[in-house]
Amino acid sequence: MTPIVFGDCFGWLHPARGPDVTGRGVVLCNPYGYEAICAHRGMRRLAEALAAAGMPVLRFDYPGTGDSAGDEAPDRIADWLDGIEMAADRLCREAGITEVALCGLRLGATLAAMAAARRPGRVAALALLAPVVSGRAYLRQLTLAARTGRSAGAPEPDWLETAGFRLHRSDVGVLAGIELAGTLEAARVPRVLALLPPRQPMLGAALATRLREAGTMLTEARFEGYDAFLRDAYLSRVPRADFVRVTDWLRQGAPPATGARGAVPARDLLALPGGVRERAVLFGPGRGLAGMLCEPEPGQAAAGVPAVLLLNTGANHHIGNGRMAVRMARRLAGLGVTSFRVDAAGIGDSADQPSAADPDGPPSLYGEDATVHVHAALDLLEARGFPHCFIIGICSGAHVAFQAALRDWRIAGLALANLPAFDRDAGGAPALDGGPPPGEIHALRRLHMLVRRLLAEADRLLAEGLGVELGLNRAGSWVRGLARRGVSMLLVYSAGDRGLRELRAHFGRGGRTLSQLPGLRRVVLSGSDHALNPRSMQQEFQNLVEEHLQRHHGLGGASRVVQPDPAPPLAAWPAGAGVPVMLRRAVLPLVPAWLRRGQVARRRFQDRNFKAG
């Protein structure tokens, strides 16, 4: 796949492959908001399947969404329809095709039909995957989501916000008037495929008859893999059988390729207001990892400030929840800071994990190779003149960032939001796996917390008093080691977040023992959403990150406060060694047998499939 920029839109061009290349290309149309995050990996896989069947594919982000230019604004739906038309024209020029088909998911399917109605008779085929049939019904779903759940923030006049994504009231009015049936009749597309979710009524024989009289052949079928596909990205399963059906249907009747291609070279640099530039980069092993490099214009870089690396939250791709990573990266570039927002293997635009036993299933977030993309990104940034880097991570991204910092001395600072756990092997597995083992007795969990606190406090006192790290509390040893290296840390938690329990286990209530370490700050936000979905929480976190960069990394001309300790580091056991063998043998006999059995149950539980935070 090749990055491509047209107008204000960013996209990926998937050239046709195989012996039977056709003259038909396909434009993929994304769903809106959080559904686009849930479906992003699946849409990439669909594009790859279509390209392998001989049809060039262009998948892209609408203006003001994803990696494209702009932000939310009034009358965006008209811009999105313009984007679909521009994508179709650009695909024709780039791939030399003679006809275009449109394929969309959810609201993207309905937008594809609306774009086709703008060009009656000029779209060769229309594949609608779980389309929005009634705009009013869809708006009721968005409004309910905006008013309920932890992601619901304070309502803002003129905007409908769901999971950090906002829709202006002008577009709410447009959505309210959408009816798919009338749109299809106006589009005059020769062939239409509608895959409908299991519990959704079919479009009906009456509509099929009207379309047939207008020259449109409607094919309806069930979207069998819908429920497993359109869910949180860390749980989403690619609906391979449904995508095979769509691919075969779109290829039917496709004309042969002409071999003629446009002479206009593809543009991959996105120029943004405020002297900001972005381009997609393929990097890492086999160039299988993808990311977006966001930079200030030449001569506008802030001297001495490390580059910023933004990691995935769960299995959500690199734009971040509510597009927070995009806004943060562009804001930093306006301040002179280069950033790189990346996808781990098997997430977003990066290739699937080579070791995945089930490539269609959810990606592994905490496996042994969870930090591979971080080190590869650091290599790329170092080659571009940034020997040190500051990493931002939320939830699983925070855990990956912390573990990477223990292994890579190029990491100069961390901003970690809702870090689920510091150490999987020292009681952190339930936090990383989404809860305690089934059937665990509450009293035993409280006793286990007490034992962990006692070991952590003993480890801290020995380290501070005798200057020796015994490894009784590896998380404490790790954090102290990072502080000695001069690595700054910003620990941010939502109110009541489960990560606060792990913070207490290792560092006391509220992380009180961390206050003695230089360059470390702890903050509890006012909101309670774990993924920082509400826009107000995102802005609060962004402000904290900028303040931290100003104080500790020279942003805005401020001098660094944290400096590496010139003295040699304290004696420490290797990260994987844990408690020394002699001490372990001395302590374990004092632990009651029934508590040791509880530990065995925890070990068995943590060996199961990992769940995102």
C-alpha cells in the first residue's frame, strides 16, 4: 500500500495484484466516529482482499476525520461527499481504471449511496455493509450514547459528542433527513449489494421491485460476522467470510484492465495550517509497521526538545480515541516539536502480527513482542536526528511505554494515562487482563494487597537506607532506576480508575512514596472515563503533557529540571530475576499454603488470552 494525499484528504492506495487485474477500482468509505476506530483494521483487510482480487482500492479519511486535514466544523457531511467524489476521480487517474465501485460500512455505506446519487448512472456498483437505513434512527442511537455511560461529557451547545467525536447541529439536521431507499432510487447504480446485520430487517421486496424498474439489481444478504466485527477494536474479529462474499460480488462483470495509468505523481505530504507537515511512513521489520510523522516546517523546530512518540490505546489505531492523538501531534508541531504516532503490528495500518495464531482475531497487546514497534520507531527518529524521545501512552499504551523505557535508554520521558499495572508477574496480571480470576475470594485479594504493600515498603526502605535493590518490589526498583537515569514521568489517572489500585500496591495510597523522586508527577483527573474519551478529559491531559514538556524537556525555552545522576546506579537485580533465590526460600515458607494456592490460581489465569485495558 502507498500513502496518498488529495485535497484535504489522506488515504492509502492499494494497487491491484495478481494475474487478473481488472479495470474496476473500489473506493472504501469509512463509518463515522467510534465505529471507524472499531472497524479500521477490518477495512484495511478488506482493501487488501480486493486488491489481491485484481481491483485497485483507495481507502481514505474524510476531511476533518482520521489523518486528514481539518477538524470538526459545520456542514461536514457535504465535505465528506466531496471527499468521496475526489477519491473516485483520483483512483481513476492513479490506477488507470475505466470504472469505479463504492463500498461503505455503516454511515459510510449511506454516504457512498448519497455520493452515487450526485452522479446518477456513473458508479458501476455499490456495496453497502450494514448501511444506515434511517437517519433519524441513527441519530437516536448517537444521542443515547452521548447522554449515557462514562464517556458522556458535559453537553456543548451546537455539538453532538459521542466518545470524543463531535457532529455539528447543521450535520445533525442533514442526517435526520436521510432515507436510504430514496437515495438508492436516485443513484441509478446498475448493481447494489446490501449486507444487513442479523437483527435488522431486509430492505424489502417493494424497494427491490422499484429499483429493478429503474434499472438497478438489488442483492440482499446477511452480514453474519457483523456482531463480532463492529465492537471495541481489542475484541474485533475480521469477518473473513463476509469479505470474501463482497470481494467476489464486486469483481463480477469487471472490465479488463487497459494498462493506462495517470502521469500525475502521487502526493504524500499533507501541508497543514500553522506551518505543520505530515506524511505517512512505513518502517520496521519488512517495512510492515505504519505511522504518521508530524513535523514543524524547516527552521521552526524547538531546539533541544525530544521527539514525541504516541502509542496505541488498546487496539485503536494511531489517531487516538476521539482523534486526540492527531490534535495533540499537530498542536505540538505548532510549538516546534516533531511527533510520530504509530501502530503496533496487527493494529490499524500496520501488517498483521507474524506470530498470530489467529490473524482474524483480536491482536495481542501485552505479548513478548509488544515493544518491537516502539524500538523500531525510536530507530527511525534517531536516524532523523532525535537521539532521545518522549512517549505518550494511555491504558495498554502506557504499559507498553513503561516496559520499553526499562529496555531503551533513548527514552527521556513518559506521560502515562491510566497505566493498568507496572508488573504483570507481581500481582499486575488481573489489572492487565481486565479483572481478578473468576471465583477469587475478596478477602484473599485484600490480604494479597497487604502482602504486596509490605514487600514494597520493605524494598523501598532497604533501597533508600542501604542503597541496595533486593527486588522485593520490582515496580519500585524499575521506577527508581528510571529516575536515576533522568527519565521524567507524568502519571495520570481517571477518578476511580482500577490502575490506582496497582499504584497503591507498589507506592502507597495515591503513590505517596513517589513524591521523593525527581521529575515525577501524579495527577488524578476529574472525569472517570478510562480511555479519556470525553473531549474535556482529553484537553486536560493534553495541557498536563505540555506543562510537563515545558518543565522537564525544554519546550518553550524552559530549562530541564531533571538531570541524570552522574553517580553509578544502585546495585539492582536484573528485571527478570525478581527476589533473590536465598531470600525467596527464606520468605515463602512463612506464607500460608492457602495463600500460595491463590497465587497459583492467579498464574493460571494470567496465562489466558490478554484483554486490553
